[in-house]
Amino acid sequence: MSAIAEVSAGSLSPAERAESGLERRRAQRRHAGSALAIAGALVLGVLVAAAVGAPWVTPHDPSKQSLARRLTPPAWTERGHARHLLGTDQVGRDVLSRLILGARISLAVGVSAVALSTLIGVALGLAAGFSAGRLDTAIMTVVDVMLSFPPLLLALAFAAALDPSLWTVIVVLGLTGWERYARVVRAEVLALRERDFVQSARALGAGPARVILRHLLPNTLSSVIVLSTLGVAQAILQEAALSFLGVGGGGSQPSWGQMVAQGRDVVTVAWWLPTFPGLAILATVLAINLVGDRLRDALDPRTR
């Protein structure tokens, strides 16, 4: 078999051998990307399952305090007391239970904020790309102004000006993250509106609403889906940053950013308090990015 492969390889021209090697490397990258994406999907599946089933899977009551058990280090086995696998905080609450409950806040904020951003950005992007007139100029001017501010700084200003709550954080992150969706969708529409199938639909009497909903919007969904997937990771990071800075919306329920902020003052004596929430944020964002990258490769024909 190896002799046949050598003869076959020897019969190829240098250009054909280079092309064959390129295809082989592309296949290896796709395989590696698929494996990483599967790992990321498994991590996300575990996080979602833990968040949904938090009342049933938490080993302790997340709000129960015990000053006798305060700042207990992580312990896999312990005699005479209930185990705290990830330790306890300053008032004796179980870190693992609060970490599982905090997954609800982070995932809910990430998904809800991205849904709001996607809705606003896609609608404005479709309107701007299809009109290509004064409306386009006005929308893109607003987009350029919004993009001139750092997203976290803009979100921090809005969150500090409003009453802190979970819905406030969702609305703030949604209203400060729609610009990239508008720009991407507008660029897609500008390219699509001159295509033959769009021109044919308009020649047959299709109105603007029908052209947009039946022909333009479906052809932009692949880019929007990939952008939304990666946007969830960014929204989770922004929520954690806002909670760390004290303007998050967790309230009585713990969020990962809030847990990191509470643990920074005692990090020298209780390293586990900021470490485990930080690792949870890292694992979640990395898993979402891995899935998003693979989704982009699958939906983008130029990478096949």
C-alpha cells in the first residue's frame, strides 16, 4: 500500500502535490476544530443542565450562612461535617452551590442581551442596506458614534445611571451591543440586493417587506447566527465586569462577577473564592468561542 502511495505521489506534479498537501492540512484543521467544538458543546451542555437544575443539583443551600464554617478551604473528604468541595465564603456559604446558581445569571444575561442586540441590529441593518439613502446615512452615523465609545465604558455609564437590577443589565448590554450586527447585516444586504434573484422578485412586483423578509433576511442569517454565538461570550464577560464593579444586577442571587469581587479582599487567605468563579467564566467563554468558531467554519462556504 505504501509503495502504491509513493508511486501515486511521484506521478503528481509539484503543483498537484502542494494542492494535495494543502487539502490534507485543511482536513486536519477541520478535524481538530470539530473535536474542540464537541468539547465546547459538552461544557456548555453541562453548564446549561446545571443552571436549569440548580435547585436540585446544588449540594447545599446557596444562601445558608454558618459563621462556624466561614472560609473553609476546599475539601473532598471531611469527617464530622458536610463536605464543601470548593470551600465556603466569608459567611460560610457553600461556593459550589453559589457557583451553580450563578450560572443562571450569567447565561440568562448573555442570551437575553444578545437576543435584544440581534433584534435591534438586524432590523436597522436591513433597513439601512435596503434603503441606501438618507436612512442608511443616518443609521450608520449612529453606528459610528456608538462604536467610538468603548462598549464596557458605555454599559457602565448606563448601568450606573439606572436602578441596578437584572433587567437593567440585560437592557444596557442589549442597547450597547447592536452596532456590529447592523454593520454586518447592512454589508450583506448591499451585496445581495443587486443579485439576480432579488432583482427578479422586485420585477415580479414583490414589495419591500416581502423582498426583505423572504429574500434578504434568510441569506444573512448564517452571519447573524455566528455573530450572536460569539456575542453571548462577550455579554457574559461584560456582565461579570459590571458585577465586579458593583453595578451588576444579581441582587440576592450570586453572579460569577459578584463572587470574584467579593473574594478579591481575602484572596491572600482564601484563594478559592475568586479563583473558581474566574475559572467558570473562562471555561464558559472558551466553550462558546470554540462552538462559534466551528459554526462559522460550517456556515461560511469560503472556509470549506
